[in-house]
Amino acid sequence: MDILYFFKYYFYTMLEIRNLNVILENINKRFYILRDISFSLEKKEILGLVGESGSGKTILGKTILGLIKSPLRKISGEIYFKEEKINEENIKNIRGKKISMIFQNPTASLNPVFTIENQLIETIKNSARGITYSEAKERAVNLLKKVEIDNPLHRLKNYPHNLSGGMNQRVMIALALASNPEILIADEPTTALDVTVQANIINLLKMLNSDMGLSIIFITHDLSLIKKIADRVAVIYAGEIVEVIEKDRLIAEKFRHPYSMLLNKCIPGLHSREEKLTTIPGEITQNTEEYENKCIFYERCPVKIEICRNKKPVFKSGCKCFNPVSQ
Ligand SMILES: Nc1ncnc2c1ncn2[C@@H]1O[C@H](COP(=O)(O)OP(=O)(O)OP(=O)(O)O)[C@@H](O)[C@H]1O
Ligand SMILES: [Mg+2]
């Protein structure tokens, strides 16, 4: 393979987010939902986005696609799809076409009164203008095959309630792939599923990543799950990315930020009974003006030092912390 082609194919930034700030604002309150978020997603990369409930994972996915509305508001920051800066105009040609998102809760996203065929064909027709019904149906069958649904012609006639949770999740993935996207944002795609089905969906996403070159942002609150799939993991707490962990450090459980370390201790079944935590003590912080000059994890941090109270750490060497737990 030509060396230049190799670099272009494998090392290509698909998505870049620079200094993104999203606030929640109404008459009696104003605080950050996402504060100073910067990261990139490379071609063929699977980037994990992990954090507790309420940390801003879904809102980040929605902000990329221009789907947030009042009382949430993007106040600053740029988002690039490849070299193109996303704005209100071009997002219409990117959302659901170049970048697809699988939303949390598949049964709520599928329409119960339409067959799988209706839903797939509508999506295919929307993304390929002028396509005939039989061509669209052929694509629908191929998509179901791609997500490894047996007997696709028969399945097309089914309604969502005829299918199992895992099967519906595969249909959701097929719908997201209908427009041949280059990026897939998968928001907790396996949370509602049992462990074996979960593993199958993870393998399917890995296969789509390696065979189709799909870049994926995989959102979860489960660090043990993300280890099975991600090349890199961004850890988000109360709307701030506090650490980005490379694969080798992730496997070695070598975390820098105390929050990542505690999140890792929450993994059920990996640690001894004594050591196991089911949740991190304390509650997630609201990212108010107070944290302009204070570490966002200050209240819950087991290794805080004096400076953390009066100064906000900047993101440096993969971590946003004055007193990292490892170098
Ligand atoms: N439509 C909305 N209006 C106001 N606040 C919202 C809205 N949607 C989300 N929020 C708030 O934004 C914050 C981030 O929410 P988000 O749904 O992104 O969390 P999450 O990390 O996806 O959590 P989970 O793991 O539970 O899905 C939360 O404090 C939430 O209450
Ligand atoms: Mg969410």
C-alpha cells in the first residue's frame, strides 16, 4: 500500500470539537451542561465516552448533531466534520446522513405502529433521492443482513413488538446505517440488553468499524464495557472531560484522574467484595459559575489538595488534575 494513502486512510480526523460550551439557562438558574469540551475522533477509531448518569454524554451527542434546544444553548465552540465547520445550514446535510446517532432506549425510538419495512424504506428513501421501492427494499434486506438478522425478508413484515430487545437494537443500527454514515454515535446501545446480547451487539459494532471503516463514538456509563471495544476513552464528569485514556493505559487500568479511578472501582464483579463500589460517594456536581476557578471534582475527590479549591486545572498530558493518581 502506498505510504501516503496509508496515512490518509488510517490517520484522518473525522470530527473535531474545539472549546465547546453549552449552558442551561432559565429565569432562576444558569449553569454549564458542557464546559470547554475539546476532542477529536479519528478515521476508523472507536472512541468511548464514559461518565455517570447526568454527566452530559447524551447532550454532547445531540450538540454535535445540532439537536439541543431551549433551555439548553450552545454559547461557544466549533465542531468540524472532516475539514468542514458545522453550522446551522450544513448540519441538515450531515445529520442522519454523514453522522448518525442511535439514541438511548431503542423501543422508544422505533415507531410501534409501522413495520420494520416501512421504517427502513422511509429512511433509505430520504437518504437516496429517486430510488425505487424495489431498490429500497433490496437495500433494506442487505442492511438487515449486515446487522446479522436472520431471514430478513420475513423480518421486514414484523412490527417492533414482534422482535426481541437485541433484535430491535440491530434494527436501530440498520436504520442508522441506512444512509451510509461515516460516523456513528451510539448512545448506551446495549444498556437495556442482557449480557450475551450485549456482547453480540459489541461484536457487531466492532465488525462495522473494521469492515466498513465506520468511526464510532460509543457512549456508556460502564467502564468495563468500554474496555472491550474502545481504542481511546474520554471520561466526562459534570460536563467536563477530565481525562482521555489511551488503549494500553485503559487495559492496564492506569488512570490519571481520581474520578476515572473511582469509576473503574464501580465495575461490578471485577473487584473483591470489600473493595467493590457500586457508586462513587456523593452526588454529581452542578457546573455553576463557582467552578470557574475550582476543580469540578473538588467535593468528591479523595486526593484533593489546597490548589484545587482556588484554581481550575487545565487539560494537560491527557488529564485535568493537579494531583493525578498516576503519571
Ligand atoms: N432537555 C433538557 N432540559 C434541561 N436539562 C436537560 C435536558 N436534557 C438533559 N438535561 C440535563 O443535562 C445534564 C446532562 O444530561 P445528559 O442526558 O446528557 O446526561 P447523560 O450523561 O446522558 O446521563 P445518562 O447516563 O443518565 O443518560 C443533566 O443534568 C440533565 O438533567
Ligand atoms: Mg444519556
